[in-house]
Amino acid sequence: MPVTAATPASTQPVPGTADDPRQLFIRWQRHGDAAAREALLARFMPLARSLARRYGRSSEPFEDLLQVASLGLLKALDRYDADRGHPFPSFAVPTILGEMRRYFRDSGWAVHVPRGAQERALKVRDAQERLANECGRAPSVNQLAEYLEFDAEDVIDALQAIQAYETLSLDAPRPGADGDVVAYGDSVGKEDDRYELVELDATVTAVLGHIPPRERLILRMRFVDDLTQTEIAERVGISQMQVSRLLRRSLDQLRTLTHAS
């Protein structure tokens, strides 16, 4: 798509002359003058470029954004009706922005997000930029909800959906602790099976206080020191049958206390 420089402000066209935008539209739409269409494209390309820059902080390359904005400009040039008397920019801006939103909606999401959530997310992101420019600071959820006439919950959902627009591969490089480069996935924590044991230990420790001291000692000998019931009986000075009965009673009591806690 050929793109030429915009007309400098110091050489604005004189209304009614050959380079007047209205005359260019007449030449293109009524007579199919391709040169007039190219002149209109060159004249309004700065408009498309400024709208593409609005999304310049996204992960998409600016050249891709500019191509999408240029496509929207071409559609606006072909659909605009000069006889209605409306200024072309007021018609072109919604057309270009609509094309860019479709691009982000259909091609820009790294993971699947429902269509409605995508559209709300893009509206919220646009509102964030407008309000930030007006207020000089990031808007709150309530300000966004009032501005867009959304529920606050919808704004929160949209802000979360925006996070799904750009994801980072686990194989992406990142600096390591020693200055070397490692994969991002290497820095992500993994599930530790022993966490469950820590939780169980905390629970058992809390309920053991309700068990008499001698029975706690027998439990420790059996399950920590791994002694047999006969060995425990010899150390404590009771019979093996008494050890068995005390263990059974203590375990039943522990189960009851654990479930109650």
C-alpha cells in the first residue's frame, strides 16, 4: 500500500480547488479517479497513524497496528458520502477504531476469551486511557464503571480479561540469579507434596494436648521411634495388651478431635 507524506499545514488546500478534499472525493466516487483516492489516502494518513499510536503500548508491532489503521482508513474512504456534508474525519475515526478493535478481538488474544468479554475489555482499556489523560492519573474501578455505565463487577472482570491478552511463554528467557539466562518456567514454583504433611502436623500437634502424657509417650514410641508394642510395654512397665488398648483409645480420640477441629 503506497503511503506518501501528508500535506503541510502551511499549504492547506483552498476550498473548491482540485486538491480540496471534497473535490477529491467527487473525483474518486463519481469518476473513479484512482489518483484522487491516493491523494485522499496521503492527506488522511496522519489520522490513521495517530489512532494506531493509541494502541502503541500493546504487544503488537506498531507497523502491524498501522496497517490495520490504514485498512480502516481505506474502508472509510470507500464508504464516505461527501454529499451528506459531514466532515470526513468524524466519519473515519469510528471506522478506523472499529477495524482496530476487530483486529484485537480476533487476532490479538493469546488465550481464548469469550467475545463479549473481549469487547468489554477493549472498551475498558480505551476508557482507562481517556480518563488517565483527562485526570492525569489511573482511574478507579468506580470511575470506569460510571464512565462506561457498567457494573463495577463487569469492570473488574474486564480488567482481569485484559491480562489474558498477553501471556508469557514458560520457555521465554529471563535473567538468572548468577547473571546467566534461564527459562521463565524455571522460576515458577511447583506443588510440594510435603505441604500437606505440614498441615497435618499442625493439626495433630494442636489436638495432642488433649491426650494424657503417658498416652502421648506411647504414641511417640510407636509412630516416631517405631517401637513394637512389646518393646513399648517393657519401657513403660505395662503389659503389651494394655499398650494395644491405650493406642487404640488414643487413636480414636485423635480422630474425634481432628474431625471436630
